[in-house]
Amino acid sequence: MDKIDWQAAAGELDAFGCAFVQRLLNAEECQLLVALYAEERGFRKRVVMAQHGFGRGEYKYFAYPLPPLVAKLRETLYPPLAEIANRWNAPLKSSFRFPATLAGFLERCHAAGQTRPTPLLLRYGEGDYNCLHQDLYGEHVFPLQVAVLLSRPGEDFTGGEFVLTEQRPRMQSRAEVVPLSQGDAVIFAVNERPVQGAKGHYRVKMRHGVSRLRSGERFTLGIIFHDAE
């Protein structure tokens, strides 16, 4: 993570609402996380997407304490992302400022009744997909999150591209497809972000999802920074 060019990432987030991070995890770390999915312990909830109209596939939310690798990623990624989030809040005319540390932010979440951890593992099989959505779990929402591809495209699976859409006022939606290899990550806006217009900044709505898997099996680590009610 010390090799991430945060200036470049901030520029991509400002321009497109997402930023690509190459090789955030190595192959061994990816395999370690994939292996966790088969275990019952360490998770607080399993969700079958089709039962809720979310798409097809399933995911599991980790329980506290998080696996060390997931906890380290969450804690280390948060501070530079909090700087970007606070900079975004200024043109959005929000007085809210995010604490400098994840622990400080989670204190606010927990005080508001958001105490359930939200990092998760997602599993897709052939024909599975994730509908466009936003991960909003309560009053306190951190505006950025991270997804890390744990499987090998072209070997473990085909299809299953990460997709973002952006809805600007009085305009048609814009789609963004982020090609990922094993261990690559995408940082993206959870709900909305500021865009500079001719008359100042305005808000655009963001949604994300995964296109249909053509074959194989695809695993993803999702790192959400706010906890759930």
C-alpha cells in the first residue's frame, strides 16, 4: 500500500468517480481470503442476492474481530481516503468532516447505533451478477469504498466486469467499466461526488455492480468503512 500514488488516485476519483490500484494484494493473500469463504466462523451474516432482488450470487459479512489482513487494509486505506472525502465535502457545502483515523470514525458510527462490521467477501458463479446499487447502511456513510478482485480473470472466470454508473442532473447516465486482474483494486464513490460545472460544483449520483459471469467462479473483497445499523 505504500506504493499507491495517492495524488494520481485523487485525480482519477475527481475526474471519474473511481481510481484503479494495481496489485494491492499478491496471489497468496488473495488465495488466503478466498479460502475463508468456506468457513462458517468469522462471519456474521450470509446473503443470497436472488432472495432480495439484488442479482444472483452471494456474499458474507465478516464479524468482528476482522481477519488481520482485512483489518490492516481497512485501517491503512482510511486516512488518505478521509482526506479526499473531506476535500469533497467542501464543494458539496457539507460541514461534516471525517476523523483522521478509522477508529475515530467508527466511534461516531457506533455512537449512532451502527455497530455491525461491513467488510465482506462476495462469490459469483456462472450466470451470476450484482445489480447496480449503493452500500448505505445508516446515518453515517463514508463516501468511498474499495473492491479487490481475488480471482483470476480468463482463468478462474470470464465476464463479471466491475461496472459503475454516474447520473448527472438532466443528463443520461454514464457507464464506466474497470478491468481488474487478481489482486487489483478499485476505489470508488459510494453514493455521490462533486463535479465542477460552469456555475460551480454540483452532485452526481454513483452506483456500482458486476456484469454477468460467463463461466467459472469469481471472488471479491469489499472494504466498506462505515459500519451498519
